[in-house]
Amino acid sequence: MTALDTAPFDGVTAPAPTLVHLSGDIDIFTTAQLRQRLLNALDHSTDTLVLDLSQVTFCGAGGLGVMIGLQSRARARGITLTLTGLPPHLAGLLRITGLDRRFPIGA
């Protein structure tokens, strides 16, 4: 993911969002490692952290919990957490849990 194509009038460009690609199953066996990976990414983010979920094949309650916790920590640091590339099964899960209204969703 690259920075915005247009620069502010003062000539300063916006920092590029941090992009994390996730793949496979997000379940009880993977959430601890995922949490640590995402917290590390958050530590190196500037103003936007984007999770690309296009290759996620399954997401359980633990995975949703990780994303909710990450969003809370991101907000506390002034960082926006955005989800992108939602496969239909994950988009449906976010919709039925109401989390689609909590997370910014990109294309």
C-alpha cells in the first residue's frame, strides 16, 4: 500500500499506511502469535494500520477478539485500524456480530 497520491499544500506527504497481510485460519491455535504480530505492527505504524484479510479462510471468536483489542490499542495511540479484502464469509461474520459498524472497511 502506498501513500496518497496527492500531497498537502505545504508539500509534506502523508506517511504510508502500514499494511499487514493475513492468511489461513485465525483460531484458538493461531491467535496468540497473531496478537503479537499485530502489536508489533502497531508499534511501527504511523497513522493507519491496514489488515488485508483477503486470504483468511476462517476466523473464530478469538480472532475477532484480537481485532477488537488491537483497535482499542490503535485508537489510544491515534492510529486508525482499517480492514480490507474481506472474503464473503468474514464480511458476513462482521455483519452478524455488528462489528462491520465498528471497523472502517476498505475496498
